[in-house]
Amino acid sequence: MVDTLTLAAFVVLYVVVLGLLTVLAYRRTRKGEDFLLAGRKVHPAIIGLSYGSTFISTSAIVGFGGVAAQLGMGIIWLTVLCIGVGVLLAFIVYGKRTRKIGQSLGAVTLPDLLGKRYNSDFMQYGTSVIVLASMPLYASAVLIGGAHFIETTLAVSYDTALLGFALITALYVVFGGILAVMYTDAFQGGIMAFGMVAILVITYVTLGGVTTAHQDLTNMASLVPAGLVSSGMNGWTAMPDLGSPIWFTLITTIVMGVGIGVLAQPQLIVRYMTAKDDRALNRAIPVGGLFILLCTGVAFTVGALTNVYFYRENGLISTAMVGGNVDEIIPLYINSAMPDIIIILFLLTLLAAAMSTLSALYHTMGTAAGHDLWAHLGRSKLIPSKFRKERGAESTLMANRVGTAIMILVSVVIAYLMPDGIIARATAMFMGLCAAAFLPLFTLGIFSKRPSLLAAKASLVVGTGTWFLWTAFVHIKESSVIGLSKFVFGSDAILGSPWTVVDPLVIAIPASVIALVIGIYIDRARSPSIG
């Protein structure tokens, strides 16, 4: 059992540092744009760490670590995609164009960028509404992961853990804005990287070394539950059968859903716009890439290896130890296998992972509500001229803070309503929706000289609509829970196997791209200069 006083001392020190960073950021946040982009001159190392720690949360460490314990090390392909797509392609190709266009247009958020790039209120409001409707689900999943570990480690009630977690994060986001978020991200990112390396080293030492640990995991293939074997699983160190239900879940939902979806994440895109120039983005790449390699690679490797540990100690595989709730595997393993100092370090790692992602999500939701809707509506042509009102800098800053506080409350409420074992799935759902709704039109917007508004509208509507319809009526993991298909058609899914395990992303992105291409073609037929 961890010494309570020692643990309390570390936690207090951690919170004090967060408080000091928040005060520093608060003093430098005097107007709405400070709250949104921190003057567009953030240090490259802070950008890299902030990007990485925002991307990697309890969803990756607890949620996907638990999935690795259940489905095996094939999830390592997500690490490959996260670095190749989520860092290299994101920064070199998308990041530089986003920074340049965002600065030239004076854009401060993704909805603001799209609205100005397409010269369309519809694009700004449409993307804002999607963010506000979907992001609380992801934020709630992050909250749940952090609260579960605090509950297990500190022996406090789940309610206390969740509310305390949300409140501390809320304070520094609401008062310090993006600067507080990025300062604390960098601090938290350092803790996360150190903590994950320590856990990997101790895991290998405990299991007898790298070769022994992985060979023992390979030799446990016969212990894979019959239900997973029948669905295509071949062991924890082998890929599932191509085209099997497990393969579709692992590849289309988790690897592709998160690995591709990262390109269209509003909370990550805004990081590009905080850079002073392209050189700053280049210098941020190795920091972000190494960070994501350490955090995801370790989480997925250790997650799978927990099967070796629990089988040696108790004669049970990981999922049997937790009654099937994969979100509890990593917390149980840490508390069972690690020395007290590492348990404390992991607690801080998990707090850092959750808070860094939560703070970014809270900030993004708050700016969508405060800047992209409230402040923008005040001067929009959609509002009769006699009711229009230009929002001043102080008013906009207050709107962002109030919007952030409201969305934090919404996320906490949703966290209480979500079922167990939802962390990894909620993350993949959110990232898949963002990819389907935003990625094609975002790509067109930053790379086309005169992007087609018709194409963007078509892509947004078709991508979002297709994703929702497939989620509600076909993809069995969600459709069976939502119940809409059952209510309308009397069945959990309107299509049979293998469609029920094909992730909505696989259907929605092509549909979104096709709608985009058709829109461009129609616009070009009307005016050849559109492209």
C-alpha cells in the first residue's frame, strides 16, 4: 500500500506547480486572442510536448493499454500511424499550411479558419456545432480513465475522484487560456515520458527480460478465450486473421480511426497556429514524435505483457482478473506489480495525461462556444442589423471563459452517464467523426487556391451524416447501445456480418471525399476558376 503522506506530498507539489504555471499564464492573458493563441509565438519544445500530451491521454494509456491486454500487440500499428501521420505528415504538410493561412486570415480556431477560408458563416457554425456535440464524449472518456485510477490508487470514491479531477483542470483552463494549457502540457509531458519509461523498464525486469517476457506471451496463445479465437484472434503477439471481426475492430476502428483521425482534431490543429514560423514547427517535430513513441509504444507493450504477469501470479489472463472491464487492467497491474514510488509516479503520469488532454478539449469546446458562436454571432449577417453588436476584447475573453466552464460541466454530466469499458471506443468514435466531417474539407481549404464552398458544405454534411447513420444503424458496438436501429427496424443492426464490425470511418470518409469531388465538379462546371 502506498504511503498516504508521501503520495499526498507528491500530489500537492504537482498541483502547486500547475498553480504557478496558471498564474504566469493568467498574467499574460489579457484579451480574447491571448486566450486563444498565446500571441502566436510559443516555443517549439512547448508546442511539441503540448501536441503530444494533448494527443496522448488516459485513453491511450488506460483505455488502449487495456485493449492491448485483450487483443494483443497488433495495436502497435497505431503507434506507427500516430508518428507517421499524426506527427510527420501533420506538421510538415498540414501544419505549415495551416499556420500560414491561419495567420494571413487572422484565424484563431479551426471553425474560425474554415469560416474565413470559405467566407461562410455556415462553415464556422457547422463545424462549431459538431465540436460542441461530439467533443464532450471524448472529454468524458478521458475523465473516466483518470477517475478510475485515482479511485483505485487513493481508495477514494469514484465521484470524489471525478469531480476533483475536473475541477482542478477547469481552474487553470478557464483562467489561463491556451498559454496555461500549453505550459502545463509541457510540464505534464515531461512527467508522462519519464513515468512510462520507468514502467517499461520495471516490467521487463519483473518478467525476466525482454526476450523471456515476449516469448512467454507468445506461448500463452492457447489461453486466448474461445470467443476471441472464433472471432479471429491468434494470440497476443500475432495479428488476427485478415478480415475477421477482431481484425476489423483492431485495424478500422482503433488503428485507422485514431491514426487518421488525428489530422482533423480541432484541439491539435490550433497548436500549429501558435507557432511563430515554419522553423518552429520543424523543431517541434522530434519532440512530439519521441514523446508519442514513448507513451503509446510503452502503453501498448506493457498492456499486452500484463497477461504474463497475472498468469504467473494468479493463473488468470488480464481480462479474467477484471471481469472483462479492460479499463481496469492497467490500474490493477500498476498497483499490483510496481513499487510504491512507481505507483506514485504513474498516478502523476496518469493525472498529467488526463489533464493535458482534458485541458485542450475544454479549451477547444470553450472557444467554439465563446468565440466561434457567441462572439461571431454578434456581428453575423444572420442576425438582424439592429441586434448586431461588436464584441470587445474583454467581452470576448469573458465569453471564452464562460463557454469553457459550461462545456466542462456538460462533460462531467456525460461522464456519469457513460458505461464502463468505454474509454478506447469513445476516443475512436470522436476521432473517426472528426476525420469524416472535417478532414476532406480542411485539406481542400488549406491546399486549394480557391476552395469550393459547395464542395465543403457537401463534404461536411455527407461525412457527418454517413458517420452517424452507420454508427446508429450498422456498427453493432454502438448501434446496439444507441437502440435507434432496434426502435425503428426491430434489429440491433440493419446489415449483417461482416458489415457490423466495419467502422463508420471506413464508410464515411470515402463518402465525404466523393461528395467533395462532386461539389468541386459542379462548381467548376459553373465557373472554371474554382478549384
